[in-house]
Amino acid sequence: MQASALLTEFEQRGTALEEYRGVLSARALDEPPFTPALLQQSVLLYDWTWRERLLVFGPDARKWLNGMISANVQALEPGAIVPSFQLDPKGHILATFDIACLAPEMFLLLTDASQAAALAERLRRYVFISKLQIVTAADAPPGSSAEPRDEVQAASLALRGAGARPLLRQAGFPAVPEAPGVWLPSDSPAGSVTLCLSCPGGVDQVEIELAPDQAPAMWALLRQAGAVAAGTETQERDRILSGVPRFGLDIRGSELPQETGQMDALNFNKGCYVGQEIVERIRSRGSVHRLFSAFVLQAPVAEGSPIRIEDKEVGLVTSLTGLDGEVAALGYIRRSHNEPGTTFTVEGVEGRVCASLSFLQPE
């Protein structure tokens, strides 16, 4: 298991540690109990050093990647970043990641540390005689002379909340992203960084990519500017309430892309890639049999528990967390039972289907 770039900081504070997405990090820090209102009242600071990088570069990189993954790499301009899947030939999801274009023939894939090694191994099986290289952090360790080492030996932090971008400006960042999908270099009082804006659950989130040895100084700078340090328990609770599926929990290798609802990771105009035939077949038929959905339950249940209607199994719960005396849950349910307000039971516990994946906005 890898360790966070902030591990010394966490150990000095004596905070409890846990593995999260393949990296050892702090379970809880300065944050109050997480509620949707907290993201309007505060800006949370997350340790995202679980983000690992694969660099793909060379004369054939663009064309080759376009045939390997679900995003439209051919259309990706330098400075753009989009989500993507890696699929098997039967259309099942093997990995989830973001892909950023650094130069015309240089691409960075960002994923969980727990996914990175397997993703790199599978991609390398398809290289054959293509003129490109795939480099990971393991290939270019700190202190090595490998040319792309700085690109893969980076770390990430994240600011989360409605005030994330104003806080960055207050902290002395001259360039702040104004829209999602941009991989934006910026200066800061703690050194050069790259920023990327996203809006899971409808709330701003800014990823800050920087050199690992910059992470402690950047962490201190952002806390001084007013960000509230938050641990992995809050990150996971935030993820669930934002309705974002996580690989290994909500996506386990048997799911098809359209079942997850993550349509921004698919492109239907790019041509052939591994798994594309199944994706297109689903689109032409107009539907899948089940959909990733949000539920409210009256009490906790075990992850993986089946959803039943009239003793018939129609889905399963994959992630859950408490919310206002009830339980917010994510999972899959058959399309015919996906209408908001539909009631069901999970191990004898009553539940209902929500109208939206996000619990951060009122129903």
C-alpha cells in the first residue's frame, strides 16, 4: 500500500489512518460532521494523493489511445481533460479514469492508486509495434533520470465547496479555472500547480496537482486561507451523497457503461475502440435492463444486499451512508422499477427510489 504525501503531517497530529483508494491517509481531521449544507458554509480540503498517473506519449499515442478507451482522444486538445472508461471486448468496465492532453502526442491518465497497476498492465498488452511509451510512477521513481518522471510523480489535493474558487483567489492563485474540462497551469505562493474544476453533485470541486514535496506547504497555505482539512471518511460520505460511483464498490467489472449513467465518459462518434460494439448495440436498442440510482432507506443494510419488490430481486445496494436520521444509498435497480418514489425492501428494511443521484440538492 502506498502512503500519502502528507503522512508525516498526519502522524504528527496523531490522527487515525486508513487505506483509501489504495493510499494510507487520515480518517478524520478538522471537519465537523458532513452534511450537504457544509459545502455551502465551508470549503473542505481533501488529501487526494490517492490519484495515480499513467503517462502515454509518442508518435502513435493519440491514435492508439483512441482505439483503447471510450473517450474521444482524437478530438482532445492540449489543456483539456475528460472522463473515460477502459472496457473489455464484451463492454464491461475494467477501469475508470480522467484523461488529460498535455501535448499533441502526450496524455496523462489519472485514476485511483488501487486501479493504476492493473490499468497499465492491460494497456501494455495492446501496444505491439505502436510507437509510444506507457510510464507509471513505478517506472520513474523519485531520483531517477527518466524524462517524464515529473508528470507521473505528482500529487493531488482538492478543494470542495461552493467557495472553492474564491478561496483560491484569496490564497494568491492568479489563474483559476472558470469551467470544467480544463487542465489549467497556475502559479501559487507554494509553487507552480495545475488546476482542474469539476462539479460532482452540482457543487464546485477543484483538483490541485503539484509536486509531492510541495504538498505539505500547499496544505498549510490552503488551511491558512480558511479551508477545513477533512479526512477520508468525509470524502467517502461526500462521494455517496454526490451520487458518484466508485470503482471497486459501485463498479466491479460486471457493469456496462450505460448502466452507470456516466454518459460523459462515452463518445458515440469517435469510431472503433475495445468494447465499442457492445456500447453501440445498447444505444441502438435504446436501453439497458438496470440503472445506477439513489435510494433512501429507513435503516442501514450491508453493501451488496439485494433490493426486492414482492419477493422478487430487482437490484442491489452498493454504497450507503447516514443522512438526517435515514440512510442515503447508491446501487442498481431494474429499469422497470426505477420511477422516483417506487418502494421496495432490502433485507426487510423499507426504501424508495430517489428522483436524482445527488443528495446535495433538495428533492
